[in-house]
Amino acid sequence: MSMSSLKLYHSPSSPNSRRVRIFLAEKGLTVPLVAVDLGKGEQHSEAYRAINPRRVVPTLVLEDGTGIGEVPAIMRYLDEAFPERPLLGATPKDKALIMMWSGAPSWKASPRSWRRFVTPRQALKDVRSRGLTTTSRFRLWLRGAS
């Protein structure tokens, strides 16, 4: 497969796009880049929706027109399609360790981002203070929480 048959739709300022571009550089691959201007909302255009119905970047488009639009999926595809320099592990053990450690940044960020859901009484207080109503199911859940 020729790398020129692939296209990477990306945004220069997108952290996820940057991850794929770094991955490509580490593998020594050059893929044509197509910039998507997120500031102008180009990802919401009908043309881009045909490429990626979820309208996210980056998206790797294969020779047959298939669009792959998640960073881990793009990396896995590239690593397997161009196996000369495996970056996601060559053995089952290496692959498992790389997968385990690649999730570590999100594990460390999760508790802070989920804090409002860990303290449900505070969440309800916040909702009420804004004059919003809650569902009875949520209120029942809160009564069971301490």
C-alpha cells in the first residue's frame, strides 16, 4: 500500500491531530495532510460529514475511502499496515504494556473531572442553586448516597 493513497484530515492546533502526526513521524511515514479549520466550523460541513459522520479530527482516510476517526484506532491501523517499525509493541506482552500505559494520563485526570459526580449532594445543590429541577430517579439515587 502506498502512503500517498492515505490522507490525514487534521487540525494543526488539535492535540489529537498532533498525537497522530507525532506517531507518523516516529514511524517515519509521510502522509498527505488536509487541514480542517475548526475555528470556521469546517468539521461540520457536509463535505467533511461524508468523510467522518461524527465530524471529529483527526480522520485517516484509506485508499478505499474508509475513514478512521479515533486516535488509538488510527495508530493501530498505521502500526499494523506498516509493520517495519512497530511502535505499539511486537509481542503480546509489549502490546499489553503499551496499551496499559497509554491510558495512564486519562486515569490521572479522571478523578478531578469526575469530582462533581463523586459528591452527589454537592451536585444536587449546584443544580438547585441554578433553579434547575432534577429527575425523581436522580433524587432517589441521592437519598441512597451518603
